Amino acid sequence: MLPPDVSRRRAVAGALLAAGAALALPALAQGTRPIRLVVPYPPGGPLDIAARALAERVKDSLGTVVVENRPGAGGNLGADAVAKSAPDGTTIVMGAVATHAINPWLYAKIPYDPVRDFTPITLVAQVPNVLVVNSETAARLGIATLSDFVAYARRNPGRLNYGSGGNGSGGHLAGEMFKSRAGVFAVHIPYAGGPPSQMALVGGQVDFSFDNLAAASANIRSGKLRALAVTTASRSSAMPEVPTLAEAGSGFGLQGFDISTWFGLFGPAGLPPEVTARLNKAFIDALGSTEVKARLAALMAEPAPTSAERFGAFVRAELAKYEGVVKASGARID
């Protein structure tokens, strides 16, 4: 039998070791827990496709990343779930122009603050919208360029109409911003989603629209639609022959016109700087990979990796920009 003092020392040492192991377990578990990447929209859309490509690419640096689709309320439900998660780096969201710049002004009540409740990680990509006109309509009205289009619209206020995927959609707001900047008036016809709006444009029920370039590209190439300009500050590498609104409409008050469908990664507010930096590096490295670039190119999305600080400034600027656009449109969801 051991002397009493030796037994006591061993008992104390054992207790200390056990306590140390217990304290270490949560940290160890946290390091091996999978990251949950919430996509606040249904499966199969651009954000979902991009999220799954990134999740596959970062597994060597971040471990398992599980993509979880949580659609509802225009993306608000999924974004809110992440805003209310623990800021430990295991729950992030693929936010978008809708969830972080449009919805705060469009919805009468929104359960999160797009700036205070999130930690920006990186912008992922931007997809241009494109001003497209039904080709038969364009030929009948003698419209071959953006200048022709604006000149006709100014001579004939209210004669043109445009379709969108609904009140407050990106296409609707781009149209309202264009009307205001170019000094024209056209009637807005909202549809229940993008596909019905596209069908109406191709079928000639509406004259023009501001459509997502990826969605419109097949009809542009087939000749059913005529692309007059993209809405981004720079031309799209997918269709470099199509000018920007800013350059083609410089004489019509369209300088600086810049609207895109963008999406990027956010964590909850309070994400530690070292965790933010680790996530930022992993996802920026992934965006530079051949595989992810190819997946984004198929969506006609331009990779747009940024620092967390620059992404935060970008989101704040977008939020301020869309306040006036949404209010001027009159769109509201109660």
C-alpha cells in the first residue's frame, strides 16, 4: 500500500488531468465539427450551385462543409437563422443582394439587421443583369442600340412595357432605376417569378426586361432577344461584345449605373477575427481554383473575392443604394 501522502498526490494529479481533459474536449470538438453553410434559397439555384462547389473545394483546409438549404420569405429565414447562431465559425450563410441590400427596405418587418447582425467574410461572385428587347419588337420599332431604345422611349412615353419576376425583384428595381436615370417612362408588368417573365418577353407580351444574363443568354444567342447593355460597371467576360449601360448610355444620364446580382459569405456578428481570417483565406483560395471558376462561368458569374473589410464596405454601400431605389419603386411586402 502506498503511503497516505503519495496517494493524496496521485489523486490530486489525476483530478487535475481529468479536469484538463474535460476543458480540452469542447475545443477539440469545435475544431472537428463540420461547418454548416446555409443557402437561404431552394436547391438548384445559382447560390446553391456555387455553395456546393466551394464546400467541395475547401474541405482540405476547413474540413467538412455541409450545405443546408433553408428557403423562405425571400431568403430572410435562412439569413436570420445564421444571424442567431453562435459566432464560433461553424455556421455561415451565402447571403445575397436580396437578403442584405433589398429585403431590409422591401419587407415591412425583417428579423435581422443586415449590417449589425453579421460578420462579412468575402464577396463570392457577381452576375450581370442585361437589358434585353424582344427581337421582333426591336426590328419593328427600329431599335438596334441603347441610344435607339432611349430615344424611342423618350418620344413615346408609356408605349413600352417591361416584365419582371415580381414587385421588388432585381429586374423590377433595375427597371425603375433605369427609368429614373434615363428620364423615360415604361409600364411595369410583374410576373410570378423569372420564368413566366422570360416567356412573356420571348412571346412578345412585354417589350423588354432587365434579366439575369445567365437566364437570358440562350435566347440572346438564338436571336429571340436583342441584348442592348449589361447593368454592371464592367462588361461581362461571357458576352464582351455587349456594352455596359454606363458606356452606351453616357449621353442619357446613365454614367455610373451599376446593378448586379451578387452573393457572398457571412457569419454571425461577433465572429472572432482569427476565425474570419481563416474562413476568408480558405474561400478566396477556392475561388481561384479551376474547378470553382468553371462552375461560376457556367452561371455567367464573375468571381469577386475580397477582404472581409472591403466586403463589409460593399454591403453598406449596396444597402444605401437600394434604399432609394426600393422606395421610389413603391414595392412593399407586409
